[in-house]
Amino acid sequence: MILFLTNYWDYSTQKLIDIFKDKGFEEYMVITTSDIFEHKMLIEVNGDVVIGDQKIDFEKITAVWCRRFASLDYTDHYDNAVKDNFEFFGFDSIKFKEQLRAEFLTLISYINYRLKDKIWYPAASGNLNKLIVLQEAAQAGLQIPKTFITNKSIVDSAKEGMITKSIHDANFMNSKNGYMMSMLTKEIDFTNPDIPSEFFPSLVQNKIDKEYELRIFFIDEEFYPMAIFSQGQDETKLDFRIKTDTPTRYVRYNLPEDIKAKLTILCKKLSLRTGSIDMIKNKKGEYIFLEINPVGQYGMTSNPCNYNLDYKIADHLIKLCNHENIKIS
């Protein structure tokens, strides 16, 4: 039995479910974040877990496919609870929101605990600490950018070619006037007089003179790399996600065996069976590790490179459920 823990809007999970249906594979169960709010739920500690009309039979579950399950940002029940209490709590509405999130994540953590002995895609812990991942990558033998966390202006010797990006996962936020704001990688302009001498602790890294970027989806030690030629346009040199009129070129790529070996060591150290890895090949020919997203959108790697990852992942999970050899061909 495959258990999907997800959100109704996660396209990748819905695609896998559609493939299961096309193949006639019925040994799966789907629980979404909305189910917890919209249906009757009864969880007995050290007993049954029933959500809606579904009872989780822990003995039958082989693997858990978990994507966006702990995400509350698009859950109306959560948003409404915050809005309804905003005036009463005033400035402390932020604490109210944090308390609700903490309550929910404690529940999610308990469900994960009940499934701790299953095979997880990705790991049950979900989000990774970027700083820990960078240090583990270095210990696995991978090169990483020189990275700092600081709350003051950078020392003079480091003011050449520095970038800044989110310490935590990047997110999207709505402004009051209705604009969508995204968190992207930016070069630091030290001539800008608006940069304060002190600020909220922020991540800065040495800027890398890159030849191209790499996005690498992996599942159980199988790697599916894609090269991203983002250097052709000034707008995308720092972050290929910036939209431009000219499409960025994406192609299949062959990773060197020693890089695969080091990435395998890192993924095992982090207890990750799947995810998307970001790297850069610089103009010296060196491979620089940037980060791992355990819940990456693998469609953006699969489609340009014709990897057909949706079908390979579906076959992988079916074989796993049938206790067959799970190595992807």
C-alpha cells in the first residue's frame, strides 16, 4: 500500500495518482491537508487513525509519498481562523497564527511518527536546513560557495561579488496592493546607500562565475541531470527563475561519476531518497554544490529532457509495493 500525504493542488502527486489509475493499480490511499479540516477526524493516541471515511492501516503501508502535506498557506480554514481573530488579537495576531501553525505541525509530526518505519519519499522531516546541508556537502567532498550569515555590513575584503538569498526555503507573498512578491537570488550592490549598517540576519555568498547551472532530480541513487544555460541573458544570470521574453535553454546532462558518488554520500547522510539538487559548473570546470529541495518540482527537469519521470516514479512505487527490485531502469 502506498500512502499519499499531500495537498489537493500538488500537480505532481495528482499526476502519479492518474498513472496509477491508468495502470489499474489500486493499492494506494490519499490523505490531503484539507481532509483534516473538512472531514471528521478521530486520532487515538496508540490507537486508530481515521480521517474522513478512511482508516489508516499502518500494517499494510509500504511507502509514503509526501508532498506539501504540512502546507497551510492555501488552506481556507486556517486563513479564516486567523482573519476572524485578527481584530481581537491586534498586533499579537502574528502569535496567534504561529500558535495555530505549531498546533497543526504537532499533529502532522505525530502522524509522521506513526509512519516512521515506512519508506518515505521524501524524508518525513520535510524541509532541510540549508546551512547544515552545505556543511554536510563539504564533508562529503563537494565544493560549496563561501557562505556567511551576518547582521552587519560585510567587511571590506568581502565586498567583491557577493549575492544574497533566503536562509530558509524561498516563498511567495502577496503585497497589500495585490502584487505577488517572490524571493530570488540577488547580487549585493554595496554602493547602494539604502543598505543599512545593521539588518536581520541574512545569508550572503561569494558570487560564482558560472558556465551553466545544473538541476538534478534523484530517486534512490538514480540521477536525472539537466543543464540550464542561464548565462545568455543578464536577467537570468543570477537566478534562472526570472521570467524573460527569450526562453532559457535546458538540455540533458551527464554527471561525472565522482560527483554522483559524492552526491550519493550526501543524500544518504541526510536520509533522503528523492529530491532536486542545484549545482553550478563554473568557468574553471569545477562543480559547486548549492542546495537540495526534497520536494522539488521534478516536472521542470523531466519535460525538457524527456525523462518521463512521472511514469518512472509510478513504476518505482508499484515495484516497491510489490516487494520487487526497486532499481529504476
